[in-house]
Amino acid sequence: RQQLINTARDLFASHGYQQVSTRQLAAVAGVNAGLIRYYFVDKAGLFEAMLRETLQPLQQLLQAQLQDKAAQD
């Protein structure tokens, strides 16, 4: 699962969403393409999971900063 997310991040960033196929994602990740369906249903689900996991640390940082600012006020 994590290997697919990491590969998706790299391929989508370098080639764009439309240019990347599920077969390409699986091949570069070194896994069977069926794992995309198993974990994410389809390419869009993988893209959504990749975005969530990529942006989560940033969201947590922003929330912490807002809480610190609110505590200071």
C-alpha cells in the first residue's frame, strides 16, 4: 500500500494524473496491478489516498500553529 502511494506521488508529480496508468503505477511500484483495486478501488482512489497522506503532516502543522496562536491571544 505504502509503496503504491509513494510511487503514485512520484509519477503523478512528474507526469501528471492523466498520463499515468494503473499498469505503469504497479510496474514501477513492483507490485501486481490488482493491489490498486484491492487497496484503493481505482486510480482516483489511489490519487485521493496519496493526496491525503501527503497533505496530512502539513495540515497537522497548521492546526498546531493555529492552536499556539489561539493560546497566545
